[in-house]
Amino acid sequence: MALPSYTETRYRIWHYIYLAICTFVFFFLIAPLFVIFPLSFNAEEFLVFSEGMKNLDPDAFSLRWYKDMVYGTKNPWGLAAKNSFIIAIFATIGSIILGTLAALGLSSRHMPYKGLIMATLISPMIVPLIISGVAIFFFMAKAGLAATHTGIVLAHIILGTPFVVITVTATLSGFDHSVTRAAASLGSNPVNTFMKITLPLILPGVISGGLFAFVTSFDEVVVVLFLAGLENTTIPIQMWTGLREQLSPTILAVATCLILLSTLILVTAELLRRRSERLRGINR
Amino acid sequence: MSSETKQILTTDGIPLEVSLKKAEKKNKIKAFLLVAPLLLFLVITYIFPIGDMFMRSVDDRMVTNMLPKTFKAMEKWENLDELPPEEVYRGFYEDYKLLAENQQHGKLGQRLNKEKNGFNTITKKLFRQIKRKKIDESASLKEQINKLHKRWRDVEYWQAIKRTAPPYTASKYLKGMDMYFAADGSIAQVDEDRRIHRILWLRTLEIAFFVTLFCFFMGYPIAHLLATLPMKYSNLLMICVLLPFWTSLLVRTASWMILLQQQGIVNDFFVMIGLVADDNRPEMMYNKVGTYVAMTQILLPFMVLPLYSVMKTISPSLMRAGKSLGGTPFVAFWKVYFPLTIPGIGAGCLLVFILAIGYYITPALVGGASGTLISNQIAFHMKTTLDWSFASAMGLMLLTGVLVIYWIYNKLVGVDNIKLG
């Protein structure tokens, strides 16, 4: 953003102040994530940069905490990771199926009470998590699903579907319905039309909604804290317990892995967003 | 040709109007059937349980069901300033004896003790007398019970029992606002030094308000920068906003715990530039400062993204036009650009405020005692004191607040305008 050469000095100063503020805010947003990375390779047990690390002494760095994360006998990270992935995958599949179907119905111009139904469907996103947690816990306790994987998966479907509904509805808003009519006039049945015509076109929206649902489930801690028993522990629960009791460097090793995972998801989501914008003909 | 308009028929001979209506109805049902699975699922697992929370929060049937004969007899108790008649004593005795046989008397004692302090002692005394069969059922029970303890002769204790008669109560809601039903049924305030909930509500509002304000002042400039920079730079900077957005909340909270600890990097930096002495490092965690800093960073992307999507649609030529018509850059910004971004500001602020008001994890970890919010109190009652009805009542009070804000949001911006990423 070069300034035009005729800019007065005081506006020039303001412009640099503005850039300085922006730099500070970007730093504030991103820098905390990078603190974790070097500290997770700390050879010592303390969560501060040791003298050796400041001098870049290779002996001050080690993979000790990563080994502890994987092989540590007392560490439940293996079980937690397994549970987290199983729960998140099933919750994502459930959210995608229910959410996409609902979005297809909501995008039809024949849908009655559209506003009210939309508000109901996305309410789990608006209601504070702690209240959702209490309500879902009451239901699961009554249904005998507390402290089961099924209960947690169902709870995460509740929390994940609003994202799928929103992203798929947005994709469908630019959808040309004449292509499905064309398919129907050529003799395709509705299921076939959906699988061969509609789904490939709305797939970016479906996948990005699914990513939101996956991340929601994978990071979710408030509801899971109410529902999970010892057998159903997840990565967020383990992190929560670890952060409350004592901040060990093993948590930082886990956190580093999670940051890498979120980077991967971010890249996928960005690529999908661009593809969907290209398909919808939004050129920027 | 006849003067009547001829009905248009389809090939099957059915009037077109009827046929169209039929088709539209079919489409309506089809659309509804697509939504039905999710709607049904949510209603059963989510909407009803929230209703269940409401029932639990007002439910006070425990005593009503435990003392049916007492309350029946109390209908005849006319002068409430005097001790109740013999029938009430007899009803209470019979109810209590039944409870004692079923080992339920302890629950009653605890519940009544909440209503009026000292009940537990005198009901236990009555229990021991019943167990030893020292009570003569053929004589006057009023005299015998009154003899057990002086509190049984105090009319206030009988009034307390009567207050528990209605099956529903709003007392949990009053408790959430540090109020209670006094002996005469009027609403009274809790003693000043025991008003903890009001402090928490105010603190929750205060923190949500200031976090929203900080997010706005930090989010507005960078959203503007992202929207005006050329695509290749802004895409790169957008990662700074999106990476935290996609990163686990607990990871971000953990990094703030490392940064803000007393031997942490932020304190190191302050010592290095000479702001504080090395032996006098300020406590930045486990208080409000920690809550503000961490929550602002965590919620900032929710402010930037809606602002960005609005600013992206504002043509840069508008600012140029404003300047060419004689406005200074400040005037052009204030009169032209800023008003156009108001929908984004509304969306961002309300989104951040709604999220902040229900925050739980971060305040619990970095907040300490002075940084905890109302959500922490709800979790505390759900898990530690197991007073689920009180937790439900406070949850619903919070929910009402959020719904009011959501309603305003809907009026100002429209729910359909929510955009993600």
C-alpha cells in the first residue's frame, strides 16, 4: 500500500501508525502459537526457555516429550487420540448426512416456515456451550447414553450440523436448479440426479461444512466434560486435565501436533473455498 | 364463445389450478421430509432437554410428594401466626413415619433445612423418638411433638413447611440474583457480604463488553488492511487470522499460560525493557488480566472475518470520490467508509459478545478466582454441589440474555448473513 507522493506529512505519520498497529495485532494473533513449538523440544522439564536454548545449544533440545507422548506408560494420549478420531469421524459423517439433507430442503422455495426452522437448526451454534452441555447431559443421562461413545457422537452431531447447514445452504444459494430439471427431463430419477449432478456441484460446501464439524468435535471439551467417563477420554479432556493440574512439556508436544493438524485443515479449507468460489463464478 | 371463462385442463382432464396446487403441496412435503430427520433429531436430543432444564429449575415437588397428608391438613390451618391445629401435626407425623420406614427421612430433613436453618436437628430428634416407639399415637401428637424441641413450638418452622407446599417454585431464579423468599412470602435480598451471584453476572457482562471492545479496536484496522491490500499479500496475512481460528482452543489457552506466567516471556520482556524489576514481576495470570488478554486473542478472528467480508464489498473508488470532493482522508473515512462498515461491525460485535458471555474454558484455566464467569458457576453446581436445578436456572437466565441479544442481532443484521470463513 504505497502512499501517493503528494500525501501530507501528518497523514503519512498516521499511515505509519496504522501500519504499526496492524503489525502489532497480527503479531498478537499469531505469535502465541509459535511459543509452543520450540518449547516442546525442551530437554528440561521447565516451561521456560533455558540458557542452552537461548544459545541454540543442540544439547538443550530433545525429542524427549514426544517420546513420552507416544511411549509414556502413564500417559493416556494414545487412548485419547484413538477416541478423539473415532468420535470426530462418526460425528462428521452424521453431521454431513443430516445437515446436507436439511440444507437441500431449506433451499427449496417450497419450504414452509423457513425462518423458524433455520433458527432451530442453527440454535446449537448460538446457545452458549455450557447450556448445551447441561441440556445434552440431561438427555443422555435419561437415555442411558452418558459415558458412552454413542452419546458423545450424538452430542457432537448436534453441535456440528449447524456448520454443515450454513455452508451447504450458502453453496446452494448459487446453485442453478435448471441442471437438475435437465437431468430429470432426460429420464434420471431423483436419487441418481442427486448423486451424479447435485452432489458433485455442492461438494466443496459439503466438505468445508464437514471440516467445521470435524474440528468442532475434535476440539470440543465443554460438553464432553459432562458426558465422558474414564473410557471415553479425548485429547481435549486430557489437555484440560493436564492444564488444570500441572503444565507438563508433554502437553506442548501434543499441542504442536494439534497445530500441525489445524494447519493441514486450514490449507484444505482454503483450497476448497477458492474452488467453490470459482465454481460459483465469484471472481475477485 | 360463452361468456364464462373456460377452465384450462391438463391432459388428464384435471383443472390446471388443482393440478398445480397438488404439485406444490407435493413439493412442500418433499422439502419438509428432507429437513425432518435433522429437525426431529434436534427436537428430541436438544430442544426438549432445554425444556427439561426449565422443568428441573422450577420443580419443587419433592416435599409436596413426601408430605401429602400434612399439606392436606394444612388447608384447615387458618390463623398462620399461631401454631397449626392437631390435624396438621398428625398428618406430618404419619407422613414422616412413612418416610422413616422407607429411609427417605434424611432427604426431607436436608430439604427443609435449606428452607429454614435448624430443621435437620429437630427432624432427626423426631426420627429417634419414632424409632424407639416413644410416641403414643392415641394421645395428642401436638403436645408430644412440641415437647421434643422448642423449635417445634416456633410457628416459623411450620410456616417454612407450608412454603414448600406448591409443586413449582421460582426460588432458584431468585437465588441466582441473590434474593430469596422471606418468611412472609415477600422477596428479600441476601446479606450484602453473601451476594456472590450478582458480582458474577456483572463481571460476566463487564468482561464480555470489554473483550468485544478490544476485539473491535484491534480487529477493525487489520480487517481494513486485509480488505485493501492486493490479493497476494492479503492471502498471506489472512493465515494469521485463520490459523488461530482453526487451532484448538486449549492449545491457544496453553500458549497464553506459558506466555503470561511469572517467569514467562511477556514478563521477561517487561524486565528487559526495564518496565518492572526482576524481583517484582507482576502476576498476569489467574486474574482478570489473563482472562482479558487470552479471550481477546481467541475471539479476535470472529470479529475480523465478518468485518472483512463487509469491507471487501466496499469499492475503493468511494474513498477516492470523497477525497476528490474536498474531504480530508479523516473526513472521507468517517463520512463515507465507516457508515458502510456498520453491518460488519454489528455482526462482529454481537458474535464476539455472545461467545464471550458464555465462555467457560479459558476463564477457568487462566482466570483464577477473580476472572471466573457465570458459566464457571454453572459448571461448579453441575459437577461439585450437584445442585442441578440451580445450575439449570442459572443456565436459563444466561440463555434468555443470549436470546435477547440474538434477537437484536437478527433485527439489525439478519441471521442469514452469517458467513463462515
